[in-house]
Amino acid sequence: MNPNATPRGERIHIAIFGRSNVGKSSVINVLTGQEIAVVSPVKGTTTDPVYKAMELLPLGPVVLIDTAGLDDEGMLGELRKQKTREIVSRTDLALLVADAATGADDFFLELLAELRAKGIPVIAVINKSDTVPNTGEIAAGMGEKLGVKCVAFSAMEGSGVNDLKQAIIAALPHDEERFRIVGDLISPGDFVVLVVPIDKAAPKGRLILPQQQTIRDILESDAIAIVTKEHELKATLDRLGRKPRLVITDSQVFLKVAADTPKEVPLTSFSILFARHKGDLNELVKGARAIENLQDGDSVLIAEACTHHQQSDDIGTVKIPRWLRQVTGKQLHIDHASGYSYPPDLNSYALVVHCGACMLNRRAMQHRIGETLGAGVPIVNYGVLIAYVHGIFPRAIELFPSAVMAWEESAPTPGCR
């Protein structure tokens, strides 16, 4: 991975769905101008999803995702379909491909209804228009009937590609605010101090994604980013000559940073900023209430969006379980999940603790929050939980009035549990 490239989690996700052999892989190859996906008349050629990052101006960085046909059959076909449906949860825009000869059949209509029910914008791509006369008129009529943008397309001839790109651009917002992490909290010329521990868990030779992205957002805001380690924070603040607008810390050193940061200087964490940027900070704040209600024997799921080599003091597998047991005094059963897959059955859990989601796009994280709350299970993320268990929670969220209100409104009624 190019460390200077836009991370996949910050790209608009455009996924291509449809029956097997309608030409989904050919469409992505024509859109990118490269042979990204293998094209074959053999049904089921595409197995795992295929990703291709590209720039689509004025939208900016996007990732195109080729998927297996959702009409795939057999045991292997079911696994392929499961992978494809996992993509749906993180899709910002769906390209629903149909063969011009069959058009909008029952399968197409069912898939269109499913995508719409999930609130995903859809563009219908009527492929193989070179095989059917007047496909452009057919696509226009279909679009009017279904209330969806339809584009006549021929992967064989390369026709319709500009129409499809313009439809994609029109279907998605391209305001720069979509990528703000901290920019709305600061002004040009402000000093922002970022506390970045360099320990054995830190990647060699680079900063982790949330730190990189936050620095970039500060610079985009014409503010000044000052990066220091936790043991040098106090000296850094003393030498600044003026109070910073904000201190942002890695959650794992929250306690020390809170002690060294003057009370009048706002303080929060990268993870809390990403809870707001990627998910729903208000819901994650309310999820912290569940910590005090955990009982002996309760199950807690700790979910991470990426996989990484675990150190002896790993945050997800070691520190958070220890902190939960210490603050609750309860014997808890801890499960772990990592990567893009998220457990389909969450009903057995009393709480879900999620990472900062730097590897997920916003829709994917919001889908996970929705799935969890839909199962009646509270959810909290690493930064919110760490602030809570270390007793600095009110200070960590005071920058966000709606989150403060959500916390106060979620307080139990006196005399009730």
C-alpha cells in the first residue's frame, strides 16, 4: 500500500452488483481503463470482491468494487454471495448491471428493492447495448418506470462510459466537508497539539492512519499541527507561548495527557474524533452507560475493522478486557472479531466495543452501529470507553454539545437500574 495514497476507508465506495455473466467485470474494466477484473464467459469467474482505487473528479478518491453474481449456486456460490452481501453494508453507490437482452427481470427488481431499502443510491447499467437495437431508448423508458437513473452501456464497444461517469458524479455529493475530522472545531492560525506515543505497538517508520488523516485535516484548515509524545507534552505546552486551541491524544495515554493538559484547554482523542467522523458519536457515548450495568457472566464483543499482529499489551485483546474487568469488578466473557466480517448474531452480547474504524468507510461503520442497536445491544468505541474507564469522560466529550446532551439524557432515572 502506498502510504501517501488516500486510505480505502476515506474513499467513496462504488460497488457493482447483478447476476452472473451480465458483464460486471467488463464494466469495471472499462470504467478504470485497466484489466482489473478477470473476464470470462464461464459463470462464477469472480469469486472474492475485487477493489480498484481511482480518482473521479470532481468527486475525488473512489474505490470500485467488483462482486460475484448474487444468483450464484452451490456451496461455493453461497460463500461468494455472502462475500457480496458484506459489500452492500459499505456501499455508497450501487451500479446494478443488467443484460440488455433480459432487462429488468424479477431478480433485478428484487435486488433494486433491497438496495433502496438500505438507503443506497442506485444507477442501473444496461450492459451489452451493442447486442440489442435502441438500448438507449429502452434504458430511458426503464429509468422513468423504475424511478432510477439508467445508462445504456457496451463494455465491448466502450460506449456509454462517459454517460455512466457523469451519472455517478451526479448521484453522489462532492462537498469537501465529507472528509472533515477536526476542521470544524478549529480556525486558521490555531495551534493544535497532537500526542502520539511511539511504543512497540506503533508501526515502524510511519504514523497510524487516524494520526495522518487528522494532521492533514488540520493543515487543510490553515491551522498549525504540533506533534509530540506523551512524556514531552508538558514541556511542549510550556514552550508554546500561548494556549493551544485543542489537544488530541492517542486514547491509550489519555490519563497522563489529561493530567498534563491545563483544565482550560479542550482535550479529546483521535478515536473520539473518528467516532464522530465515521459513525454516530451520540450513540457511542450512550453505549458507555452499559459498562456500569455489566453483570457476572455477561458477554462482551470487541470488534476491530482490521487485522494486525498482536503485541503482549494489545489494546483490543489485553488492555480493554482488563480495564472492563477492573472498572466493573465482574467476571466477563470476552469475544473478539476482526476484519470486514461482522457477527450476524449479536443478541447474546451485553455490549459491543468497536475500534476507531479508520479502515472502514462511514457507511460501513454506521451499518455496524445500526445492526448492533437493532439487536438491542449498546455499542461503544475504544476512545469513548477508555475515557470512561479512566474517569475523564466528561472532559473528553465537552467539545461536542449533542454528545454531552446524549450522555445526560441516557442517565438512569433515580431509584431505577
